[in-house]
Amino acid sequence: MTSERPLAPELQVQRWFNTPTPITLAGLRGKIVVLHAFQMLCPGCVAHSIPQAKKLHEIARGGGVQVLGIHTVFEHHEAMTPVSLEAFLHEYRIAFPVAVDAPGEGRPIPKTMADYGMRGTPTTIVIDPAGRIARHSFGAEDDLAFGLFLGDLAAARSGALPAAEAGICKIDEGCA
């Protein structure tokens, strides 16, 4: 059930790229938010999850899904500067909004990464229109499975499916 999902913590960021004003999760209520946590030196991020996030952003632009990137630096801090990230975003033609996770106080794990209990990158977090965490995954997401999940969540949002049934597959009844 939707109310049993944990409320998504607000993002703690140093700065934003690809948006004229800072973004808050509270300001995105009513939309499905796909939070894509990455590092620019993460092979899995560069090979799979960043292209997936870019494609989702292109498909969902102007609709009920908002793609956000968050650059979560937990290693190689000296190489992961905002200047390097800006060049990376330009070279990889990343147009969706990207935040720089605020550094952890006295520890290498940044604040948003810690708040969400991320284990590394890539991490994908889906936040439902009520601001609750609907999915939290570490590693590459299968495109079809992820698309089906988002479709079910969108259908639940529109009332086509009860929220409790969205994304559920039953042995005898198939997937809702």
C-alpha cells in the first residue's frame, strides 16, 4: 500500500546543473520522480544507467515523470570537482537536472547518499507522486522491467490501478 512506503528525504545538495533554479522533492509532489545516483568515473553508470536516464528523460519530458541526477562522490574526491562534472555533463549530453550531493560531515559518504542508504552507484530511486519511495535499487536496471514498473506506477497515479496493486505480479493472476 502507498502509505506504507517510507517518505523520501529531501535532497541535500551543493549545487544544481541543467536547471535555472534549485529543485526540491516537495516542489515535485504529484509527479513520479526518478532519482539517478551516479559518479562520472563509475563504469556501470557510464555504460548503462546514464544512457537509460537520458532516454527516460527524452521520453518523459513534459509528462508526469521527472528524471533527476545526483552526483554522489564517495571516492576519488580530488578528481570529482564541479568543473569536471560540468564537462562530463556537456560531453555526454546530459540534459536532465543534476545535483551535486552535499559532502558528508567527517566521512566520505555524501549526505543524500547516506540519507537514502545507498550502497554505491549506480542507484535508482523512484519516488511516487505522494513523495514516498516506491523503488530503491542498486546496480543496472533492466530497461523493460523498469519501464513496466514505471507504467504500473503511472497507471496507479491516474486511477487505472489501485495503488496497492501497482507493480505487483501474482502467480495465478499475472501482473497488475
